[in-house]
Amino acid sequence: MNLTATLRVALNALRVNKLRSALTMLGIIIGVGAVITMIAVGAGAQSRVEEQIKSLGANLMIIIPGSTTAGGVRLGAGANQNLTEDDAIAIAKEISEVQVAAPSSRSTGQLVAGNSNWSTQIYGVTPDYFEAREWPLATGRMFEQAELSGSAKVALIGQSVAKQLFGDMDPLDQTIRIKKVPFTVIGVLGRKGQSMIGQDQDDVVMVPLSTARNRLFGNVQGKLRRVGTITVKVREGADMKDAEEKIRELMRQRQRTQQGQDDAFTVRNLTEILQAQEASSKVMTLLLAAVASVSLLVGGIGIMNIMLVSVTERTREIGLRMAVGARSKDILTQFIVEAITLSLIGGFIGIVLGVAGSYLVGEFTGWATRLSPESIVLAVGFSAAIGIFFGFYPAHKASQLLPIQALRYE
């Protein structure tokens, strides 16, 4: 008997027992659908982490001031304003692994443009900040050297600020007031999206660091060249840990920290934090897929049980076919084809349910989901493998029946 005839006989056998075939496929359908949905949810979470890493920039470290004690009370990190612009210059100059070290200061304030106003984050930065954060302009131009040294009243605004203040209007060359000081908008930053803590990174306005200190944040801070943060970008391929240790040692020397004393600053390795988060997302994706795969295993056992019952019910039919010339190989092939057919049909229905489930999860829960062709191929391949694995024993049992005994079976 050729394969086409065997397939036709197998499909006819499944068609005769439609309800039993449907119940047999149920485990595979649920398993495949669950695997696709869970992998989509996990891949969506992993994709979100990757976007966060990309939005921050690669190989980043942040240096912030340490704590201080006032009146016997120890204040938190950032309370001791002891970082300076010269610290950033020294880090970039003396540590070969560092690509750029960008000093910056931050405050909040009200922006006014015409009849619109908006409260946002105000950053005083240098062009190195945009290189460190890998943050290009959408339109306009960057700060010029004369503007940086002369405390010019020019600003770059984020996408969210542009939308809130100007709507669909072109913000370039428009005047905005930052803490009642007029500034000219010279550029709009590219979109960054949310940070890993859910903050809108596009809700910012950037001004030259000297302008922020001298015109917005106070003259005392300007004279001391104090900064709130130093953003460090390490060169591609350089060892982050080694660079971190060198930065820490240099800062201790510059701040004259004695042996045994706590650092008056904190170095945060953002790449390490985000990589740990990415690894956690990958583990969660694998865990979800493994849990969902249990349904496929249960479905495979269900196929084996039903096929064993089918062999028992069709013993006389098997004996009759053998008596008229069917070989053991033909019987084996027929039952394996039946098992694989059940698995594949269940797999394709499961794909439809999995894709729909992924869409519904993303639509009603707001979770990020990402369907991948690999997960669909994996689920279908797994379902076919289950059909072969769990269908082989019943098929082998059927092929080993003796014709005379099968015909006498009641």
C-alpha cells in the first residue's frame, strides 16, 4: 500500500470517530496555543528591556554624589554636592577606556510658550551628554561652542515637550520661557520613550550646562562648577568592571578620600543592571514556555491512550486487512499517520488560538507581546514529534497482531 492510500485510510478512520478525534486533539490544541502565547508574552517583555537598554545608550555608567550628614542626620545619596565639571574632564582624559564623560545638572521648572505652559525636567548638559546617551536630534542643530562658553539662552526640547507646548507647529526658532527666562528653541531631540522605571525620557528640555548654572540654578553653583551627575560612556570592547574600578580610584584621589573612608560618590553601572534584567526576562520566557509545554506532553499522552483504545476497537479490522495482504509495515504506517495527523491538525488550530491569545493578552492587559515565527515552527514541530513519539507504541502494537488472533477477537 502506498503512502497516499495509507493517508486516505487514516483520514477516513479519524473522520468516522469525529468526537473522539476532537477530544484527542484538545490537549495538543491547548498546548500549542499556550506555548505560542507564553513565548509571545516573554519575548515582548524581553523586547521591552532591549528597547530600554537601547534608549539609555550602550556601556553607560552614572556617577552621582554620595550622602552627607547634617545635624546628626545622615542624608541619602546625592545630598553631598561634591562633583564638578573638572572631575568629568579628568575621567575622560586619564582613563583610556572612557569614550566620553558628560557632566550634567538637573532641576524642574515651568515652561511657557505663548498661551501654553508645561512643567518638566530641565537639564544643563554638554554635547558629550548626547554622545554618551546616543541621543540624536530629530530636527535643528546642536549647541555651538560659543553658546556653551557664553551661557547662551538656547534650548533643545524633547518630543513630549514639543507636543505639549507647540502641538503640530514647528518649534524651531520659537521662544519659550524657562523659569521666566526667555530661551530660543534650536532643536528637537529624537524620541527615546520610557525609561526602565517608566519615566518619559522625552519630557525634557536641555540647555547648555553653563547657562543652567549661571541663569537657572544659581550663581554659587556656577562659580564652583558643581554638577549633579557625570554620565560615562565606556569604549566598545573595553572591560566595564575594569573601567569602573579605575573611575572609582581616580575619584577617590580627586576627593582626597582616606583609606578606610566611605566613598563620597556612587558609581552605578547601568549596563550591568539592564543586562541582569534582560537575563531575568530570558529566564522567565523559558519558564513560561516550559510550563506551557507540559500541556503538549499531556496532549501526547492523550493521543497514545486514544490510539491504544483505537487499536483494541479495530482489532478485527486489522486482522481482516492482514488476511487480504496488508503487511505489518502498512499497519504501522497507518496508525503513525493517524497520530501525526491528529497532532498536526491540533497544532494548526493551536497556532490560530495562540496568535489570537497573544493579541488579546496585549490588547486587554496592556502587556507587550511579540510573536516570532520561531515559536510557531517550534510548537508545530513539537506537536508532530509528539504524534510520532506517542503514536509509535500503539502503531507497533497493532502491526504485531497475528491475523488469525485478530479475526477471532471479540
